[in-house]
Amino acid sequence: MFVAHCKITLPYPVPERVVWNRTSNNTWEVDFPPEHVWGKDSIAVVNDPAGGKENVLRVHFTKKHYWGSPDNPVGGGFLYPPIPPETAMLMSFDIYFSSNFDFSKGGKLPGLWGGNVDACGSGSYTEDCFTLRFVWREGGVGGIFAHLPRDQSPDFCDRPDVMCETSWGLGLGRGTWTFKKSRWQRISMYVKLNIPGHQDGYIKVELNELTFLMYQWYDVGST
């Protein structure tokens, strides 16, 4: 799996912050810079697999391994806190899956988080954090793996593309789009927090500039 471009954009008129792009070299740890890195040996700057002249960031997944952790790295991961707290943010990146990449049962991609990130994870739900991670499933089927406060609108779980009855978190938009192999794809996630007590926050997902997913939600206010 390869990443060529990653950017963060704020909701007000300021220049976007490109945190990594194809002109970067092996100083990617300086470019981000990341926190809580694991699987560093699985991440490297390499030539573009599509034949482009610029560099890309490769994340290696060991064959026949499916579970990653700091002690048993499969792929890699880190946290990147780029800005002070905001009420809206857009994240996008270009991604490329090799022709021989096995989507298998699924995997996780980058995403956004807010609030106390240590409180979200392993199926936990609190009122002071959220996480939204892009994922792929078998065959490259896309979706979002989410930890959100339980206090959503009464019909939030009624949508056919929302999976609420799980022990690991929420599934949003499964099957709404499909990742392809052997081509660059730009995927973006826009998250706007609600005004406390109002259902005016939303999540928007675009793949190659086409809108595939939109949710209204309650969240953690102004975190």
C-alpha cells in the first residue's frame, strides 16, 4: 500500500497544510512529525509504483499476518496532532494498492480523531472523544470504523449502511464505495462538529471528488 499526498485543511480561509507529499524524501518522520509511532520498519519512502517520477510513502503488510500492535507491527501507525482544537477539518490523501495486494478480511487506513483519544478504542464509547478511520473490507469494499458518543438521533442506526450492534465500534458506509488496485485514488473526509445540543454536525466522504457518504450526527461539541 502506498500514500503519495496527505493534507489537512481548516474550515476558514487559510492555506491548506500539506503534511506529506511526493516530493518528500526519507525525512518523513520530520515532515509530519508523528507521535506514538509503531511499525516504523514497515514504512519507507520509495519510487512511485505507477511509474511517476516522484517519491511515495510505502506501508508494508507482512503476508499471512492480520493483527498489528507496537509489539507485533503489521503495517504501521502513528498519531499526528497538527493544529489546536477546531470545530471542522478536512483530511485527504492519495492511496495506491498494488496489483498483488490481498484485501483479505480487511484493514485500517488513516482518519481523524477529537477529544481524549485514549478514551476511544476497543469498542469503548464515551462522551468526550470520537475517532473516524477509513477501512477496507474483503474485495476492497470501503467504509468508516467509528467510535462516537451513543447519544445520536433516534434514526441514526436505521440506515442500511450503519452498523451499530457491534462490540468493536460503529460501521459507517460499508459498501458505499470500493477501493481499486493499480491506480492512485484520492479519498477525503470532512468532519464538522455540532453545536452542543443540536444535530448540525456531519461527516462527508469523497473518493476521486465524488461524494459517497454523508451523515448528520451529534458528537462531542467543540472538542
